[in-house]
Amino acid sequence: MALFTQAPKGTQDFLPEDTYKYQYIERRLLEIAELYGFFEIRTPMFEHTELFVRSVGGTTDVVQKEMYTFLDKKERSITLKPEGTAGAVRAVLEHGLHNKQLPVKLSYVTPCFRYEKPQAGRYRQFHQFGIEMLGSSSPAADAEIIDMMAGALASLGVNQVRLRLNSIGCPVCRPDYHAALLDYLGKVEGSLCHTCKERMKTNPLRVLDCKEPGCAAAVADAPRMLDYLCEECDTHFAGVRAQLKVLGIDYEIDTNIVRGLDYYTKTVFEFVTDTIGAQGTVCGGGRYDGLSEEMGGPPLPAMGFGMGIERLKLVMEAAGAPFPEPRGCDLYLAAIGEQAGLRAAALCQALRREGFWAEMDLQGRSVKAQMRAADRMGAHHSMVIGDGELAEGKAGVKNMRTGQTTELPLNEGFVDAFYECLINEGRQQALQSGDFIWPSTT
Ligand code: ATP
Ligand code: MG
């Protein structure tokens, strides 16, 4: 079979055998976020290009190299969102959410688009779970967000992650640091890669987290932003650390974390792991106290993070973290003959209306082949209906795991009788939500 095209490079199809894992991850993250008062916002998949240029920053890799930008039919420059914060903040300001109650607490799950070199854990369309909190400058806000993420990771069975923390100061203290850093970089310029030589002119902080070994070695003795923090930033950072201590959250200070987006100020952090190869940053975030004003809004100190859901899933799989078992088909109704087929259809409908997953044959298969189909889909129960069963008005439902058989009436009492049979077999917990059996995480 020769297909005329394939999915574009760097994109992935999520097939049903995997989507249930993503559904579980996303649902759990959103639920945990709600325990902290974060509720979901959905913003457009594309925005005016200017939004990202102004907020993410014109000299960042994201804006310079990675954005999917195009002109629409009216020649407006449009960009597919490369990250979630800019759109969320725009929406807050546009709808005046900050005029209601502070802080504004938002969560989201969104596709993001970046034109990057695809590799394991790095795609051109990927998905982020994100959190944004606007309106609090308290260190407790930083700690609350980090704690949420730490708790969420633990709840998903991920424990081989480390929290790395830094402060990159604010417009008051950063210029002095810039000057000191540039002075230092000038001395080691010869060992820097070509990109970093450019970065010295545009965005010198970014030299600190260049992945080139030569650059990493060259900046080993660079001055540290932490030594240049103004009093306000220093006090804030001390406050964050005190909060994390009380919450029992371990972290390491890493003075080379600067994050790739221009809007960050003060606290920046990452959750990293060694378990999934080179793309080990699962989650990155920080404060962006100046972004609202940059976008024409009021002063609105804020903090957030974005986590790559595909990377999180890789980490979970590497850690052997539990995923809930899909509930499975409750009853496969095999039918022999036309009349039995009609009855099977009616019974399936009645079961489905009551929240059971019921299946019947749609391929015109023999009863033997129907039973094989039931087996293959892992149906918990099966039942064969033929002329004999129709005449008697009852049929045996078989538990496919134990082989145990129970007689059920083939009339209006059918669904209730099936339910009772499940209760007798101790499977009622599967029936409460009409979806997954959640694994215990404690
Ligand atoms: P990296 O250093 O890996 O490029 P980043 O600093 O560009 O990450 P952020 O912009 O902070 O990442 O995005 C937050 C999270 O989104 C990352 O920690 C990662 O989990 C995920 N992420 C970023 N880019 C990609 C991508 N191209 N494919 C898959 N996940 C990604
Ligand atoms: Mg990147």
C-alpha cells in the first residue's frame, strides 16, 4: 500500500492504545491544579505574531528560529502558539480577569508548535500542561506553584526528578550583572560557539545555558546572578527558599538556569531527569513580573510554568509509573441468526444507556469468530444468544476470567440483572464513573 502522504516531520499521531495514557495524565494534572484553585483557560491555537515577539522576546531562539509564522488571507501575520503563557496573559488582560479577584489562577493543556530538529522528546507539535498565577508577588505564590508541580509528579508516580532553582533578578539588578557577565564573556569569547558570540550581543544570559560543551566549560567560572541580586530580589529568593523548606521540597540551586523566554524575572526553576536521555527538562517556569505591563496591562506580578506532556509520559514510562487499566468491554453479545442479532442490538443499546460498554458483531461473523473477537478485546463477560435462548427468554452470561456463568432474563430486567451479577462478582467499583479504574497512588 503506497500512501500519498504521511504526517509532517516532527508531528505524531496519538493512537487509542496511547491516548488513554495522555487522557489520564491530563485529567490528573488538571484535577490536582484545581486543588490549588487553578482552573482551565482555553485560548486560540494561533495569535497575532506580535504577541509572541513582544512577550517571549525578539532575541530568543523561540522567536528567531522556532515559530510557525504565516500570513493569512488578509496578510495579517499569524503565529501558531509556541508556548502557553503569552496567550493566557493576553486573555486575562483582554477580559479583565484581574479586576475581579487576585490572584488569577489558570491552568491549561495546549498543543504548542516549534520548528525544531525533531528527536526523542522534541517535536514540532507537542503539548504543554501549564499553570499561570497573576497578581501575587509573594514568595508563597512561587512556592505554591512549585509545590503543586512536585505533588503532581509524585502523584503520577514520578520520583526521579530534581528541582533546580535560580533567581535571574529584575530590571533593577540585572543591568549590573549583564555588565559583569559581558566583561567575563569578553575574556572567554574565543572558546564560545558561534551562536553564543551572537548571544553576547543580543541576550548574554543565554550563553549560560548553552548546551555546547565548550561553552559550558567556558562559563563555569562566570559571575553568578545570585551575587548581584538587589535587596528586593534577594529577600524574595530567601522567602521562596524558606517556603520550600517548610513544604519539605528539596531543590538544588543552579545559577546557570536562565530559561529561554525573555519575560522571566526573579525565580526560575526546572524539573529535570536523567531517565529519558538528552531532553531531560520536563518542566520549566518562573516569575514574569513585568509581562503584563509589557503587554499594555497594569502591574501584575506573575508566575507560571509549562510542562511537556510527551516528556512527562516518557519519564513515567521510564519510572514504571502505573497507568490506570482501561475499563474494558463489559459485555460482548454474540448472536446466532437474524432474530438473535436484532435482540442483541436492543440489549446493547439498553446496556449502553446505563453506562456499560457493550459490543456485538458488525462483521457478519460466525459465533466462534464472535467469541474470538470478544477474547481479543478483553471483554469481561460474554453471552451467546440464539433461537433457543430467544424461545426460553433467558441466556447465560459468562465471566471470561473465571468461566462462571449466570442466567439473565432477556427482557426489561436484563440490565438490572447484569448489574446484580457484577455486584455479586465484586466488580462494582468499575461501574461507578463509567470510565477508568483509578490506580491507587499511595
Ligand atoms: P528545551 O531546553 O528542552 O528546548 P525549553 O526551554 O525550550 O526546553 P520551555 O519553553 O520552557 O522549554 O517549555 C516548557 C517545557 O515544554 C519543556 O520543559 C519541555 O518539557 C517542553 N518542550 C519544549 N519544547 C519542546 C519540544 N519541541 N518538544 C517536546 N516538548 C517540548
Ligand atoms: Mg527549546
